[in-house]
Amino acid sequence: MKKVYTCFCTDVIHEGHLNLLREAAKYGEVTVGVLSDEAMVRFNRFPVVGFEERLNMVRAIEGVKHVVVQTEIMYDGVIAALKPDYVVHGDNWLSGPLRAIRDNVEKLLAQYGGTIVDIPYTYNEEVRRVDLRIRERLAMPELRRSRLKKLLALRPVVKTLEVHSGLTGLIAEKTIVEHEGEYDQFDAMWVSSLCDSTAKGKPDIELVDMTSRFRTIDDIMEVTTKPIIFDGDTGGLAEHFVYTVRSLERMGVSAVIIEDKIGLKKNSLFGSEVEQTQDTVEHFCAKIAAGKKIQLTDDFMIIARIESLILDRGMDDALRRAHAYVAAGADGIMIHSRKKSPDEILAFCDAFRSVNKTTPIVVVPTSFNTITESELHAHGVNIVIYANQLTRSAFPAMQQTASDILRYHRAKEVDDRLMPIKDIITLIEEL
């Protein structure tokens, strides 16, 4: 018989999958590939059921002859191994980001005369309800909260983008890029105090209270599914920090990052240009320990941000603090720098990793922005946060638009650089 191959990236089998398999069976003996957890995450679909359960779910479908594991989004490996006569897929890969996968398959099959079969994608109310239920499950607090730790096990670097509203959350959620045969997306979202304050027109001095900041989280969580890392500034008094931890954990936030400074908070990139006071090791460790004691699950992470390099206190001070904070219970270490070169960040990471092989390291390459994620990963970095780029890109664009409307007394001159409102609305899904 002819060999037929199709691949599933799903947590549940619905009418659309069954219809595709019925059509595939008309061409020969069907083998179904099941994307690995790592590939699913890279493909912008975090699995809500275990890999073995997904394998068994496919094996149980009538008409499926063989089930294999597909470890990459592209089909190179599986086609080389199986040499299928036909590759069957829904016709939703004829356009958009999925088109690159189809082009890749077409090139591979052409080498030996294989054929692509595009099956009309099944769009109906039942399929829509199933997809919506999966999305709603991903957004549940207990599942979202645990996702960051799972991502740290699945991804070499957890790519994290600043968000400060529901709309920016949707950008982080839905932006997928195909480049040179590779797919990429953001894994998590960073709710920055700087960007949250800026969006509200307030200075970044912890002026926006936690109740207001929690409302921002609610806005983001209502329309997204990806894990959230919360910028907790200094954490405030230890007596207040425990309430923040409990609230964030209950909401489904995955982690809070607090910095080892006290007094009036100033943005770290000012460094020693403004008066900033670093906390004592003992006091900050007590704050970390208080937060860890109050949390109810093992999923939530408290990450300690070290300001020693920002404040010119030296590498030895930064490393001494890092090891002390981990001993106090910190689930990760964020090391920050305002230098244009990443050298001191890399030196810290190398020195820390020589002693501690497992504690996640977080970096924010705002000033040292020439370094790539893979270069950071080579030095032991686990989470990279793009901490303010959406805010910084939006502000000059909006300011220029406002100026031009005033200058020309109409909106025609700005229209060519505006995104059609219809395209923005398509980001927003209706129930």
C-alpha cells in the first residue's frame, strides 16, 4: 500500500482531525506523527495533557496504522525516515506562517516524487468550541502558574516580552515568526512596573499601588494564556511582600522578581547618577524567606534581582549576594547591568555557574542589546526579558502621529503608516 503521513499538534481529537484521517485513509496506510512537547511549545501551543496521553489518544483512533514522534516543527527528519508517498494536511497551511512548513514539505517530497494532499479545513461550531475550551483551560490560574517552570525544562531560553495592557498581551501571545525554516515566538510575558506606570502617566517610583497593578494583570490574563513574570520592584516591607506573593500566586502569576534596594525606588539604568540604596544581604534574605514561607504551591517562583553591578559594588558583592539569596530560598537570580557591553554579565554568569549549575539565571539585555539569546544561553542564562521595547516603540510612533495631525490639520498624511483598525480587531477573539 501507499504510505500516507500526517502530523497532529493537538490535545484533543475533534471532528476536524477525524475528517482529515478519513480522507488520508483513501490514499493508503496512515502514519500519524505526534509533535513532542518541545516542538509543540515552539509551535505556540503549550500541551495541556501529557505526551504519553497524546500518543495513546492518537493510537486509539480507528484507521491509524502507525504512530511516530515528530520532534521538529519541520518535517525533514520524519520524511527522511518514512519516505511517505503522500503528506496530508489541512489547507490552513496554504497561507500565513504555516506556509513555510508546506513549502518545506513540498521541497522534500519533490526529491523522490511524493505528493501533498491539502484537505479543506473543518470550520464549524463544534470545532470552534473545542478550540475555545482548550484555550480557556490554558488560561486557568493553576495551569498558567505552573507553566514557567515547565518552560524552563523544555526551552533553552525562555523569551519574555514586556506587556502592559490586554492589547500588548495579545501581541506577545500571537506573534509568531518564521525565519530560515525556524519558528519562534515569545514564551512568557513581563509585567514591568516602569511600563505599567508609564502607560498610566505616572513616574516609575512605586507610585502605582499593587491594587492598580493587579488590575493590569487581570486585563492581560483575561485575553492571554502565557505565563506572567511580575516586576515587584523592591517588594516593599516584608510584611507587605507576603500579601503580594499570596495575591500573585492566587491569580496565576508564575513568578515575581524583586530587587535588593530599599528606599525610594529609582530606575536601575540611572545607576549611581541618582541616590539609590542597596539593601543588606540579611534583610533581603529575610524578605525572600518570608515570601517563600507564605506561598501555597511549589509552582510559584520568587526571583532575586541583584543591583550590585548597577551600583558599581563589584563582582564579588554580586556573587556573594547571589549565593546568599539562593540559600534563603530564591528560585532564580536576575543579574542586571547598565553597561553597553555584556562582558560583566557573562563574567557573573560564568562565575555563578561554576558553583551553582541549576538555579535559573535571568537577564534583561536593554543596554547590552547586541548579544543574542544563544550567546547568553551558552553562559548559563535561562530567561531573557525584553523589558520595555513595546512601550519604547509605541511612544515615538504615537507622538509623531499626533504632531502630524496638528501640523496638517487632517489625518491623511499619517494614514500610510497606520495599521488598519480591522487588522487590530482580528487580534481580539469573540466568544
